[in-house]
Amino acid sequence: MDLPRLRRQALVTLPDWTAAYLQTVPEPNDDIGFIELAVSLSRQNVEHGTGGPFGAVVVERDTCRIVSVGVNRVVPLHNSSLHAEVVALMLAQAAVGSYSLDDPGIPPHALYTSCDPCAMCLGAIWWSGVRRVVCAASTEDALAAGFDEGPVFADSYAYLEARGVEFVRGLRREAARQVLMSYVEGDGKVYNG
Amino acid sequence: MDLPRLRRQALVTLPDWTAAYLQTVPEPNDDIGFIELAVSLSRQNVEHGTGGPFGAVVVERDTCRIVSVGVNRVVPLHNSSLHAEVVALMLAQAAVGSYSLDDPGIPPHALYTSCDPCAMCLGAIWWSGVRRVVCAASTEDALAAGFDEGPVFADSYAYLEARGVEFVRGLRREAARQVLMSYVEGDGKVYNG
């Protein structure tokens, strides 16, 4: 068969403002600092109109070095898989040069995300090799803003925790929740509402 | 902060053999034909050494037109999110020019996949807007080959079905299972084993 319209590639990009914005921010070195950066990226993404109200950061734990950042790019890039966590994990793996952040010889990594992961992102976390996840807003906050996170259950977290992934939830929750609400009040696009 | 090593983009690509291979295959027009194509893509991907033993196809249901194909690209592209289903959904949305295959004015779409979706892909299906999913090999077959699909439960399927996503499972299961086993016997990389 001949399929001339078949796409053979898709590009995943950060918004143009990211690099310049990061230069204005002091480098964090603890949980509070990294989660505040994830939340501030979510806020910047809303203010620039470059995607949904979600931000994420991947950090090398031993050195506190930032390996990647991500923001939601679903609407502008026509790609429903580009949640902030997935973007950050993809860019971290590209930086490390491996499909796993848990390979032998690779130091441990953590993910900071402005909102509890949806079903897809929990699965992406499982495959990614990050061993620690710190979240701000809750699944309930996302739902209140109109985002249905899909089939995420208490057992989903238990499954990952039993396999060595640590979760810390609710850190700077209120700040992150306010970004979600500001997005809705600004008539931001809520998909799967 | 200055982060000169930060990656700003990642590229998602099909293997080079895809277009030439599709030209050798007759165009399918029913469930059996589309699932056999998904399975044959998984087999080709193993034989070419271009990723894991998984293939997928997105189809416009009314016209039986193929909108995209995908294969697993995790190891070669250093990207643990590039399962066959995610690649196919990303390329379908790029072709349609929308983050949702369920937008008003867009005809209904189906996903054919050579294996039951993992936790991440079930979540990706939920966001993608496909309303019908046809699968070949089972979650148990994947696990027997060493792939732990993550937190997928009977309730995960029930959640999506309750929201209008139809699943047909086990179609051409044995053919797909054989591809999984041939990958393992050929010492293919099994991640999260």
C-alpha cells in the first residue's frame, strides 16, 4: 500500500521562553526549591499561553543538578502525551543518553511535578527509572479544574512503591492549585473535561 | 541559573524501513487485517533491530484509512515513553493536526496494538481520543517475555470502558506472542525485567 500522508516523525520541544526564564531563577538545592521551580514553570506556561498548567523538573539526586525541565505541550504541539512529566523525562533521558535513569553507572534521579501524575504519567514514571517523585497539587485539585486523570487508584501508587519508587505528595500544594484555578478562570483549554 | 546542557527538544521517529515495508503489504480493511499489520510491524521491528517487539496502527474507522503506524523505539531513541502505541498516537495526532482524535468534526479512530497496553499506554489511550482499541498478545504474554506492564488492573479497563472506550483483546494473540518470545530468545533487551 502507498500511504503518502503518513507522518514519520514528531518533534517534542520546550517553549522558547524556557531558557531565558531559567536564567532569572536562582538554582534550587532542596525539595522545596525544586517543587517551587516545577510550580513556577506551570505558572509561566499558562502566562505565555504555551500549554496546560503543569510543570516538572528532573534532578540528579546526589548532586542536586537539574537534568531537565518540562511543561505541558499538549495543545500547541497537537500531542496528548506531552504532559509536563513526560516532556521532562524524555529530555532527561536524552541528556543522559539512555532510556533508563536507573541504569548501572547512572546516579539516582528524582522527578518534581506540579501535580499528582495522571495514569499515563504514573506509567511513564514506572518505565523511566526515576526512584523518587515529589508532587504539589493533588489528583482532586486537577479534577476540580476539569482534568480527569484517568485510571489512577491507590493501588497504582502502592504498585510503584512496592517496586522502590518513593512518592512525596502535597508539597506546595496550595501554590500549584492556584495555578490550576487561574488557568480555568482564564478560559484555558481543558481537555477531557 | 545557567544550564547549558539542558535539552530543549527530542525527536520521535519511525525506523527507516517503515515506508518501504508498507509498500510491500496489501492495504487491510478489517479488524483481522489491521491487527495482523500491527503484529507484522512488531516482527519487522525485531528483525531490523530498531526497538522492542511491539507494533501499532491507528485507523480512521469510517473509511478504514490508515492514519499512522508505530513501533517501539525505546532503546534506539533513548526514550522510555516511546512504546508502539504512544508513537502511533503521536503520529496520528500530528497527521490530524489536533491533540484529540475525538474532536468535533474529526471522524472516530481506532488503535490496533500487538500487545495489551501497559499502564502508561492505557493512560495515553485515555487522553488520545481513540474510542476503540484492538489488542493481540495479553499482559500475561508480555510478562512471560519479561516486560512488567506496570499498574494495570481490571478496574483500569473498566474505567475507560465506562467512558466510552471499547476494547477487543486476544485477536491474533498467538502470532503476537510468538514475536515476543522470538525477541527474548534473540537476547533482545528487556527493560524493567
